[in-house]
Amino acid sequence: MDKKEIREVIAKRAALELNDGDVVNLGIGLPTIIPNYVSADVNVTLQSENGMLGMGAAPAEGEEDPDFVNAGGGYITCKEGASSFDSSVSFGIIRGGHVDVTILGALQVDEQGNLANWIIPGRLTPGMGGAMDLIVGAKRVILAMEHTAKGRHKILKECNLPLTAAGQVNMIITEMGVMEVVPEGIVLKEYNPLFTLEQIQEATDAKLIIAEDLIEMRKN
């Protein structure tokens, strides 16, 4: 699969985790394309940490409005009834436990549900942003990410980059499969049939627990 296909597979599967009535925050990068794949039958309220409730999908080319951007600076639309406010109110929503699901990217995640997604030592970075608030404030934390980075493991026995938060990740969705983090470790619940179980394990540093009811990766 090329990069575009990988992102599409991950985003489409992640969209299936959103339920009617959910308040959802999407991290920058890959998660921002998830709204394009949410079923019309599912009514979710997308929250942007820079200050919006009711964010819509990305606008068509040529229809961008510079006043409507997400936390990563990407163009967005807003749904009827949307509201905007300053970041202090936005983080009050997040820290107050009003976000049902947050979907983020990751540099690393490990067997304990620890997440590192903001800095590689020695590289300049603008800061952690709102990730640490989202991870501890949201009721459910899902990672939507490529399984490896240039062949290097991202799903580890133990993170070796500075942590964003410890023990908060619930689910990992990659182009290879869907995994849940449980006290015993990382359980592979769904797999992409383009890959064998052996290939998925080889691409994973942590020892995967294969679910007894393992199924092919859901598409709808």
C-alpha cells in the first residue's frame, strides 16, 4: 500500500469507532481526515482544541475559509449549530471530562498503554500542545497511526521517548490491524488480510496477544 492508501485504511476504520452522540476530539495529522469517513447515519460533535464544537469535514478545494481552521492549522468547515470560543473554554471542556473519544497520532505506544507523541530528543519542537490534557481528560483514547516508521517499531514493549501520558491508551488502529490495550498487554482483535499474523508480529516489538475471536479488519 502507498502512503495515501495506508492513511485511508486507518481513517476509515477509526471512523467506525465513533458512535451517535459522541463528542470527539481529533489530533493533528492523520486523525483530521477521519470526518471524511464518518457515516451519515452517525451524528457526532467534533471538538477542536483551538475553540470549536461542531467542526465539519475538510472543505472542497477552493472553498477554504481562513477563519475556520483546526488546531493544526488545517482548513475545516462547521456544521449548523456549531459554536466557537477561546482556548480556555475549550480546555475546560477537555479537562472537565466532556470529551467521549480522542483520536491521536503517536510516535510510540507500549504494552502499558503509555504514549509518546510529542518530542524526539535533540529536535526542536513547539511543545506538547493539548495532547496531555486530551489523553487524561477524554473517556476513551484511540491511536490512529502507521504501524511502523521507516521500518522502525512504534508499538513497543516499553517507550523510550519522553511520555505524553502513562497508561491511558485504550485502542491502537494501524494499517495492519486493530489492537486493544488491556492489563495483560496488547490484544490483536482485527487484522488486515493483506498481512499475515507473522508479518504483523514482526512489525511489532511488543508480543501481541491474539484474540480468540480474531476477525478481519472491519470496513463497515
